[in-house]
Amino acid sequence: MRRKLIQWLGLTGVVALLSYTAAVVFSPLAYPGYNWMTQAVSDLSAETAPSRQLWNQLAAPYNICGVVCATCAALYVLQKQAGTRLFRTGICLFMAMNWVSAVGYGMFPLADSGTKIASFQEIMHIAVTAAVVFLSIASLVCLIVAGCREKTVRRIGLWAAAALALMLIGTIGTGIVPPEYFGMVERFSVFAAVGFNTVLGMYLFNGFKGV
């Protein structure tokens, strides 16, 4: 199978996942006292965090590759008119989520590590998070419904359902579980989106075969 350049760019989804995982796993080494079970991932990249430099180095490929992968997937399905309109809408919403995440968190990083929200920058950080969560859920719901209606995109719909389940566990769980487990459930949400982006990247790599 001869692949076009845009299909090869689907592999950036894998690079993004590996980069993000490395940042989450190794950045705490530069943050004395960091507890992954109680603290959010964003604490590692906060402006005052001692791990910020290491995080930026490890997450640099993720910051670029995540957006590239989602954008190329959206452009490909739009160009090929793959799947149904609802399916393409879901892919485009997921692309928008990646752009909002990349630009929003870049403009408004967490000013200080911890859970206290006081400054304008921290409030905007929370606003960006809310927009990312909304777009993520909206895109995944579109893909789930499209998968229920159309057999050719059913597998992607199942992947979307799995990602949504993990995302809801993280989103709802952070408000339910005791503070000492906040960081653990929060990671379900962040890895759900990154993981699903990787799935789309692999579908793009294979030309959304069967869609």
C-alpha cells in the first residue's frame, strides 16, 4: 500500500503519546515532594514548578505532534468525505479541542502548582480546561452516535466510547474521590484524549480503511 504524506503524518499521534507519557512519568524526578496520586499533571508544568523546564523538554514533541495528527486526520476525512457528516463533525471537533488545548494552555499555563485558584491566569487556565473537556466530550459523543448508525465507522465509535468512559471517570472522579486520590483519577481524563488521538493517527496512517 502506497501511502501519501498526510497518512505518514498519522504516526505523529504515536510520537505525541510517547512524548506525553515521558513527560508525565519523568518530570516528577525534577519536582521534589511531588505526589502523583494527589497532584494534577498540570502542576508539573506550572510556572513556579521546579519540573517546568524538564516538562517543556519532554513534552515538546507532544505539543506539536498532537495538533498535527488531529488536524491531518480532520483534513483527510473532509477531503475524502469519509463516513457520515456526523462522523466528520466529530473528527473536526476533536481537532478543535487539540488546537484549544495547545494554544490555550500555552497562553495560560498554571501560574502556581497546587489546587488554589486565585489569579486571572489561573482562572483562564480553568476556562481553557472547561473548553477542552466540552469539545472532547462533544466530539466523542458525535463519533459514538455515528458508530451506532453506520457500520463502517463502528470500530472508531467503540474507541470513542472507551475514551469517553475514561474521560468521565477522570472528570467526575476528581469531584468524588478523596483529595489523596485526585491526581490518580485526573490522569484518566488526560490520557483518554491523548490515547484517542493516537488511535485516529493509526486510522489515518491506514487511510481510514473501510470508512
